[in-house]
Amino acid sequence: MYSIKGNVSKGKPEVDINIKIEGNVGEVLCEITLSEPETFDEVEKITEKEVEETVNQTET
């Protein structure tokens, strides 16, 4: 799910994009410890960075 909002700020167009992603970590093929909350925080940060990079690549 996502939402997109456009604005004009100081005469320049701006776009805010909010993306909600859900994933299934039950089928992870690498060795991570799913019983530790820190693991989910790390996976979330990595996923956020990858999605942000993908979105930034498509804006040109």
C-alpha cells in the first residue's frame, strides 16, 4: 500500500511518497536469529534502505 501527496513549496514541486511493505521472514534462507527483536529492527532498516534506493533511482 502507498500514498502520494504533491505540494508546491517556495515555487518548487514536492512529492511525499509513503510506502507500507509487509514481508514473510518465515522463509528466510540465511542464518539469522528470528527470536531476537533486534533482528527484526536490522531487517527493517536494511529493507527501508533498499526501498529508498529503488524509489530514488526511479525519480530521474
